[in-house]
Amino acid sequence: MYDSYYSIPDWEQPQMPFGFNSGYPIHVSPSFTPPPCWGGTESNPFSRQNVTQRIPEMKNCWKTYDLDALQNTWVETQVVNGSPRKRTPLTKGFTVLQVIVITDPVTGSVRTAEISYCADATYTAHIPAEDYRNGRYSKHFDHVHRLPGCTKSQADDLIGFLLTQAPTITLTVFPRQGFIQQADGLVVFAANPNVSQIPQDVISESQRVRPPLSDLNAVIPSGNLWQVVDTLDPAIRLLLLQRVGSLLLFWLESIQVRLYSLLIVTPSIGVNEIQLGALLSTNDTQLHRIPGLESSRKALLNELNLVWDGIAVFADSSLADESNKIEEPLRFLIKEAGGGTGNGRSSIALISRFAPYTALRIAAENVLSVSMEGVTLDLDCGIVRQIVQALDSVIIHTVLHIPEHERRKYLEKCKALPPYWQQFFDRPVSDFAVLYMSADIFLRDYCQHSLLSSDELKQQLDAIYQASCSAVSVDQMVIQDFASILSESIRNGVIAAVQKQQRVQVDPDQDMLLIDGDNFYIRGELIDTILHSAQTAHMRSRLLAALRQSDLLRATDGHTKPIQVYDLSGKSQRLYWYCIDASILDADVLHRLHNIDSEPFWLAQDEVPESDFVPLLRDESDRVAGRMIRQLDADNSHVYITGQSGAGKSYEECQLMAKMLSLGHHAVVFDNSDSTTYEAMCDNLSKVFVDASVAFINVENDGIPIDIFRIDRTASKPTQKKALRGILTAGVGELSAPQKNRLSSVLSEMLDLIDIEEPIRPCDILAMLHEDDATYESLRNRFEPLLEDIDALGMASHSWDEVFQQNTGKIIVIRTASGCAEHGDQLIDMMLASLFSYQKETPGVQLDIFVDELQNQNLSTDSPIHQILKEGRKYGVAFIGATHDFYPFNTELGKIMSKADTQIILRPTPNSSNAVAANLRLKKGDAACLDTMQRGDAIIKGCFYSKSEHRNIPCTLSGQLASFIRNDVDANAQQNS
């Protein structure tokens, strides 16, 4: 019975009374003996003997009830000496379906009865015990309609008759949660089993708020429970020990082990209020909200009355200003913990960030403060609830099965605890310490496990005692409250921030801050507005006193510091505002105030444009900065990425590929390194995304995916020669004037010889260079190795248009590494020239070209990369190149990449730091920040989308690289969308 709070005797399933609504008039005879008040003796009043002797007529009277099925009406018939005398219709359409009798487990008496009945619809009547015993039924059957002539007494008799005919269930329902000793001396544990047969309105509120106890292994198998618990931080296990001890209070009170102190637990970043509520609260925190400390005394007392054999938990949502908010309720809880007016048998816990200071000041000897600072609980609230539910089941099951003699032995051990443990502390052993030790003995002796070793328990208690007076001061609480609301208002844009500059114009009635170095100016009325929504200090003087006491107020005139500004009309004015140290604000807000000029570029989630937006950076507040990508924009979309190994170059390239693909662009990646292998892309994006959205072409195994020399043979001969010459020179670099002239002649002859329908092959070009002239020989030396490799690798007959059609909706990665390493870079340049030529002819879809290790490519003025960066914007081409070192703009590569509108600078190599600092125009002291950059940190110089201008504006921003695809979950979401 440990996991239930009711008992049901054997009974048959409820059935409708025989003949009900059957359509035939059926006589229902009573199945019980009429009470004496319904008739006289058994003698015959009409016998001759009685007449002659003039003995008074004796009548034997009783009542029967018939159900007229056609009329659906109950009829009462008076029977006198066996003869029916009077028939009275009583009620129509009424039948009792089921009777549930609720009995008290302690006295065994009836507490109430629940009657299910039908009267046009199905209803439930709740009959108190006294009315049920005395037959006063009808007043509780609100929906039964008596017919004319049916008295209240007759209705009671009819209902009493029907109750004897209906199926009856007897339930034992406990008046509250916790351990209860029944009339037979048996101790059971009452918990809400949530069984459908039990009417919820008869279950006490105390039981409804407590989660049901499951079987021992229903939630977490008992063998695994201790394995899970052992992995938790000792501070968490200390709270679990508190929970175990609270469940044992029913027996421990018999030896005067009782809690007289209030437990206050301070949450932290690693263990939040919700997790602590699930860990500590006896009640179901999903269905029953933990009451706040600001609740009325009546609400606090009601919560204490609800909880038995567990922990009554309260929460403090205020900032604990003892003069206004929580001193009185804190005093009340401390008093109740010491044996106040509450009727519950439980320990009391308060979850609060700031209450310990006030509570320790009020009654340090009656408060135990446990801080979760530095503790981490990496479990969600659902798992925490499962753990404590399983722990409760183990303890209660064990308690109920311990023999009486074993229980006496356990209590004797608990009695001896305080003198033994006193030697380890320099202060009296607290009631909490005794409870923890008692719970530990129980676990060791009867569960063969321990939540805390003796040494761990000593360490925990020592740490608690030593930290009992180190709580934050009330002045700090008031300042923190003000600063948190002000920080949130700045984040949300409710309060604007303006940099103090010469002739700055200020509207004195605007909700704004004036930033002056490490301080900010704020008007008094705005302080009052903030304090009005604060939890603690409601007076400006209280805050100013706290700021002055903490040396955070810069004042030259009382509490204010006058400042000279200009109004909106340009007229000079002197404002008496408060000057406060900006360090009180949250770190992300402080960073924002120091970078006010960049604020228009940081976008909250609801400010991000719905389309054509590429996120590049993310700040500490999870805001993003990026740029709009439009083909017709005046600024180009070229990107230059630089940074040392491991700084995040490949990661950023992959993120840009995925984002460009999502915008409907063609994305082609040329790789002669290992930065875009399948494994590398899975690490930088996700396996799900790569499998679905990336096509890999390995030139060594698959050949060249396009016909490099495929040109428009219908064009004029000069156009054809120019296209072919551009592709060839892209692979070998610049040619001298004689070489260019001779190559043009050779190509002209070749085009005349080859039919317009025939493909141009590398051997055709080499065959035209057969003469022994020195110029011919120099051309052969330049082209022969490259063209022979192309011939050996093989070229597909496809055009770029066919490649895009075969890989619709995919990033195309063309790798030229390994066997063709000698001419891999030349092949990339030739394919680049061919691809750019294709895009110029069909510029409909935006094309994004990615090249890593850019320094290995042809960078001459005639190179395809140079042409793409120069002319790509008007044909819808964006070039994204990356290098290990940053190349200054006076170098060949630097001159080319200076045309990139977006420069993404990750942590630079030592050789590049000075060049990067010069490019960003960093001061000598600021340049040191480059050496502290971590993986993913980036400084981006380019055009960013401004939410105020609704267009891209040049700016330099720093932050973390923004992720478009982070993991398989994101990839799935992206694929589904």
C-alpha cells in the first residue's frame, strides 16, 4: 500500500438497473425488509375473531416501487395487508447508476458518498456523512424533478430504495499526503494514484498537488538510480539528503529530531530556480506553481498545511529589500520552521538569490544557506523530477517494510548522533546536520548506499558554516536590481544611448543615456521610472545612497553632476543629471555602449530581413550583423577571408556556401587542398546537410567535369579566338607579345580546320604548334605539360549549364588535388575562365565561386580571378577567396583582393599582424587585441545592413562568426524548410 492512498473491496462492475429504459412496464419488488415504522403486526385485521371481539383493526403496511418503463416514471404503491391501496407517481427519468462510499482510514467511519445518477443527463450528488446515515438524500439531488404530490420524505424513501439496488464501491481515501497510521495500527503512505474510479473532488488539495508514487523501478530502475545520483555534484547530493531526511520525519519526531531552521538555496548560472524547484519540492512543480515569498501570509500558511513528510518550497522573485519586500515573510517562514502555527509535518526551503543576507541578519542561528555558485546540474527538469520520484519511491518502500525492532535500532543510533558529531565543528551541531546524518544512516543500513561520505558531509557543512555571513549586502542588491532593469531596457531599445560629443544635441525629456567614457548621465525622472518597476528600492534616495556608499556615483553638485549640452534647436542648456559608473551594467550592454556607432548594424531576431540576407557575425546578446545580397546593388559581393590555421577560415567558407545555396545561387568550389573534403565539410556543416546538398567531383578519378575548350562556335572568329586564348593563358599565365600573336595565328588556323560540330581537343592545339620556330617552341614548352595532363585526365563533353542541371540545388565541389597536383592550380584557373565565360553569356542566376589558398592561382592582370573581381558584379558573380596570410594591398594579391567589398579577418599569423593592424587602422595599443583572438573571433570590414537606413553601409565590426548550419538538427530543419 505504500504507493496508494485508497483501497477498493471486491465488487462487480456497475450495471444499469434491470428494466431501465427497456420499453416495457416492469414491477421492481423491494429486496429489503420494510422498517418497523412502515407497518404493524402480521395478524389479519379482517378475521371474524377480531370483528366479534371488537379488537381494533391491525394493519400491515409497506411501500413498493414500480418503474413504468413506457412513461419512465417511478411510482410508489402503498400496500396494506397485502392489498395495493394508493399509487403515487414520484419522479420521471431518474435512476441511480453507482454509489461510491468514502471512508476514513483512521476511524473507519463514512466521510462522504458520491452518487452517480441519471435525470435527463448524468449527474453526481455529494452527500455528507451525516445526511447519508440519516437518509436525507433528496436535497443533494438537484436535478431530480419531483412530480406533483411527491413529498420530500417520499423522494428520500425512493432514493434510499434505489441506493440499495445500485452497485456500491467502498473507497478508503486519505485526508492528506504523507505517512498515516490507520485504525488497525498499519502505517501507509498516502499519495495521489490518479485512478479514474476516484472522484477528484473527494481528494484533498494536499494530495492533488503531490505527484503520484510509482512502483519502485517504474521511473528509474533502483540499480541505476544510485549510478545516476553518484555523478551529481556533492552540493546537489546534500539537497537530496535533505529530501530523504524530510521523508523520515514521521519517525524521527518520536526521538525529538526535528528541523527548527529555514533552508535557503541560492541558484546560479549552473543550477537555476526551475531545476532547484524540481529537485526540492515535494509537490508537483509542473502542475502546482511554487508560491512566491511576496504572497500573502494566508497563502504561505496554506502551502505549509499542504505538505507532510517532505519539503515545502517557496521562491523569492524579489531582490530582498528587507525594508519593503521580504523581511516580514522571511520572519514568518523562520518562525514556522521553528514550530509555528502550520499543521504540516515538513521542512521548509526557500529558493532565493538575495534573501540569505536578510535572513542571516534576522536570525542567523535559524537559517542554513546553501549556495549553488560553481555547481552545475546538466539535467533538464524532467530528468530531475524522475530522479527524485524514484528516490522517494525507494525510501518510502523501504520504510514501510522495516520491522518494528529494526526501526527501534535505527532511532537509537540517531539519538547518539549530536554528541558524536559535535567534535568536528566549532559551533553547535545544527538540526540540519542531525537530519542529514540520520538520513545517511538510513541509506547505509537499509539501502546499502550513501549519498555523501562522512568526509564529503563534513566538507559541505564546513563550507556552509563558513559562508553563512558572506551574503551580498542590501546596497548591492538595490544596485543590481536597478542595473538589471536598465540593462534590459537598453537591450530592448526602450532607452536610447548617445555618445557625449562636442555640441551634442539632447532632448531632456527623452528616455536616454548620455555616454561619457566609463560613466553615463541619466535624468532623475528616468531613474524613478526604472525604480517603479523594480522589486526593491522604490525611492530614488535609496538607490543614490547605495551608489554613493559603493563609490559608483560621480557627483559635484549634491548627488548630480551638471553637464553642458544643446537642445534640438541648437540652444545651449545646462542639465543637472546623475553621473553613474557604467560598470554596474551587464557586460554585453557595456560593450554595446562603448560601440554605439555600430549599434544600427546589430539586428535582433525580429529585425533580420526575411530574404537576401547573409548573417556574418553574432554578438554576446545573440544578435546578428550581415549584409543584403542583391545583384543590382552598387557594392559587390566579393569576400576575402584570411587567418591562421584553425582560426575558422574553412568553417566560414562552408557557412557562406550553405547560405548562398539557400538563397537560390549557384555555388561552385575549386579546391586544390584538403579544406573541402567530405569529412571536413561534415565537421563544418553537418553530415545530413552535406549528404543532401553537396556534390563532390574529384578530377583525378572522375576527369574534368566540363569541356574546358567548349566555346560558342557560332560567334565570330575573333570572338572565338579571344575566348580560347583567355582559357589557355589562364592556365599558363601571361604570354609575351610574340607568343600572343603566334598563339592567335595558331588558333585561327585550328578553328578553320576543325568542323563547327567537332569538339576542340588538347591534341588539336598541340598539333598546331609543330613548327621549329623559337616562338613555337616556347609555346610548346608552356602548353605541352598542361595539355598532356588534361588529355590524360579526360574531359567530359558537358557544358557548365549541363553540370548545374545535373546538380540542381547542390554545392558543386571540384577537387584537383593528389595525382594532378602539379597542374591542379592551372586547371582551376582554366575552369574559372570557362565558368566566367559561361556566366557572362547566361547571367540569370547569381553565381558564387569559392577558391581556397588563393595565393597559388594566376593573379596577373589578364587572369580570370582579376577579371571576375573587376567585372563580376554586372554579371552576377561573387568571388570568395581565402589565404593563410593577410596580403597588404601593395602586393599583387592584395591589389586584387582590395576589390572585395567584404574582408573577413580571423586571428592573423604573426607575419600578418602588422599588415592587418594597418589595414584596420588600429592604434598601437589596440593592435594587441589581434593576438587574443580565439577560434571563431572575427573582425569584418565591409558593408553591413543598417536597420535604420535599410541598406548596406560601410562599417567595421567584430564578434563571433555567425553559423548558418551548426549541426544535424539545424541541417534537418534546413532540409525540411
